[in-house]
Amino acid sequence: MRRLLTAGLLACAVLAGCAAPAPTAAGPADTVRYVAPGSGGAAVDDPHGMLPAESDIVRMALTYDVLTVPGDDGSPQPRLATSWTPDPTLTRWAVRLRDDAVFTTGAKVRAADALFSLRRMASKSAENFGRTAMFDLAASRATDDTTLTLVTRAPYAEVGTALMGATFVVPEGSTDVTSGLVPGSGPFRPVRSDAQTTVFERNDSWWGPRPPSRVIEVRALADPQARAQAVLSGEADLAGSVPPTAADQGAAAGLTVVRKPGATMYPLVMRTDTAPFSDPRVREAIRLGVDRRQLLDAVFGGKGTLGNDLITPTDPSSPRDLPQIERDVPRARALMAQAGLAGGVDVTLHTTTAYPGMDTAATLLSQQLAEIGVRARIEVGPPDTYFSTVYGAEPFYVSFLGGIPFLDVVRVALTPGSPTNETAWADPSWNARLATALAEPDTAKRRAGLGALQTRLRDEGGYLVWGVGDRLDLAAPGVTGVSPAIGFGAGFLDRVHHDR
């Protein structure tokens, strides 16, 4: 994607030593400069593989269309797909596409392009955590130019959610989506790029509402404090995901803080197949031994809500009426004694500095759990390798979650065949009830079934979600149109405008 250029710049892209592109000629009123979480040096260009950073998602979402998008409440909304209708078995779905979408080449976007893109995603399942695993794409067909018949491997009532996210559509037959030769049908088109920044111009042939900005510059910047400073200094108009202290500083300076509830969680992971966490009494004791309010205030500056051990509290199916888990040190000590650990236990608690406050969370957790006899020695792992060496491997660590649907967490981390089953959750009855819920056509009943699964996971599983932090974006005065969405939805910038 960093190399997606107009024809006039293509020669520059293939010449070694080519100078960095000149700044866009657009006037200030036409441009929004966005600093996004991510690293220019680690940026990826393939829309169907791993998208490790928000900066990558933003670049893809500006260039390509997706099939569905998350609405404000987390439920799937139409984008390139206008409807998705099942047969009575919930295994064959007619997905209707818009008939007015075109690639920047002028070619019409067809159902065949969408099917090709989904199949390409499936071929990269090891990179994208099996995003299309619920579909039998070999049996699926493009019925006509605007109708895609998707076949699921089992009754699956949440196809709209499955298509929500990184279902970026490229032309059928595209063989190299990383060389800069693949056009998109999204709201913008990339015209200039260097190692860190990509400049996009409005795609006036896009089918959607005309974007209010003519140019959007996306700069990847890993340090959240540096992102905030870019807006404070006037070098950028909008910064994604800044620390609470930086948000307070920006507000005092007259900048706008955009709060997005439910976006960030640093759950404590306990592997249910490894002692002492294999004992449910120990897991319950640890849940009762933490001071959630202290953690929320220290790590998220109080900007968020107490966690209740629900892993996706903003999901439409998440229970809303469960009693809040409170700290109970005497009860926690009693449970430890019942587990044969009256004298306590020594463990290693892994953490990192990959996201602001993850190390602070570990320090406080260690102090709090010492009161119930869990003596946790903290080991801080390098941020560049933590999620490849600690995540999904160690038995006790601070993880990262937030802003993604419950079924995405299920697919990635909660079934025996999941790519990263970090808590080793493997309960046959839970999986059977999951299949029953997904085969329920009635939305209210299905959500109730999924909510019951989340409640059981909360009470018996290996996640301790002590708090849910707000995402804080920092904007210059006059910036409007920032999406209220979290997770994948935060990457859509086509409505952002700077009214200078």
C-alpha cells in the first residue's frame, strides 16, 4: 500500500534511491493530516494478510471497499454489500452487492471480485487468524454480477458479522497486491508515499457520500506521546489513541479530545491447563484479589469503566445485568487455602510496554495479589517480540483486547482449534452451546445464547478483565467527522474534515 502510486509516479517507485515525495499541493482547507498508531518500518501492503497496526487498516480502508462495517452499536451495517439473506438452513447466504461501485480503473466491482478476495483471504488464513474459516468458499459462487452465494460449513446466523472487518475487495485475478498495481474502489486513492507517510486524494468515482476532504495524509507513528505532540505542535490535525495525560494536556491547550468508550483492555491471562491456574479456585481467588478501581485510575487515568471479566463488553450480545465483581481478600485467601496454597505460590507475571500502561498494570497486579499469597515476579518483555513470544505461550501475563466482536475473539482465542487459544479454554459443552447459538435465526434468542456463553466464560475461564479504558483521540479545533467506532471501525476516515 505504501507503494500505491499514480501512473506518473510509478517510475519513481521502482528506481532505487528515489527521493521522498514532495508535500501535497493541496491547501490547508483541503487536507487532514492524521498520525495513526503503527510503524512505518513495519507497515504491510497486503489487504488480506496480517494487519498489525491501525495505520495499515486506515490505508486499506481509504483505498478498498469492504463488504460490511460495524455500526455504532457494533452490529454489521451495509457497505459494499447491501444485504445478506440466508436460506432456511442458515448455510447458504445470498449476499447482494451495490451495482454502482467501480474500481479506479473504471471497471465495475462484481461479485466475482468479492469471491476472489474472500478466497485470497482464506489462502492467507495463517496470517489473518482464519477470518473466513466459517465459509466453504470452494462451494460458494458468484451467481451474477451483484449476487454472491456464500456457503457456510455449518448453520451460521452471524454472516453479516463475519463479513464485517477486513474484507477488502480487489479485482478478480489480481496476482500481486503489494506491488502498487492493484486498484481499489474505496473513497480515496493513494498518490504519494514514503517510508512513513502515505498521501491520499479523494476518489470522485466512489459510490458513497462525497468525502469532505480532498486529501488525507496518514503518518504511522508508534509512540502515543509523540502522536499527541504532533497535534499539540501543529504538525498534525488528528492523532489516534493518545495517553490520558496527553489528552488532558491537549484539552488544556484548547484541543478536542474524542472519547470512545470500551476500546481498550489489558486482561490478565491465566492458562487453564497450567498449575496453579488450572485450579478454578485459584482463578476465582485472583479475580477476587484485585482492586479494579485502583487499576482503572492508575492505568487509564479513570477514563473508562470497571471491568467485570467480560471479554467483549461492548458487543451487542454482551450481558448488561451481571453484578459487579468486588474485591474480597478474605474470600480470596480462603480459596487459596482450599486449593492447598495457604502458604502462597510463586509465579512469573509477564508484561510489556507495547501499549501505554501495560507495565503499570502488572506492577499493581503484583502488589495487590501479594495480599492473597500470589507472589508475582514481573518480567517485562520487549514490545517488538512480546506478541510473538509471550502471547499465547506463557501461563500468566498481561494481554491486550478491545473493540472487536465476541465471535472474533471466539474464532481467534476460545476454541480448541483457534490460532491463539491463550487461556487453553477447551470445554466441549461450551462449544456445543456455541454451535446451537449460531444456528438460532432469531436475533434476540441468539444474542441471549451468546451472552450466556460469555457469562460462563467470565465465571470459569482464564481471563480477568479488571477495566475497560476509553480510547482517546486528539484533534485540532475544527476537526469533525471522527468515527465514534472502536476496533476495526476506528480505521475509517472518509468523513473526517478540518474546517479551518
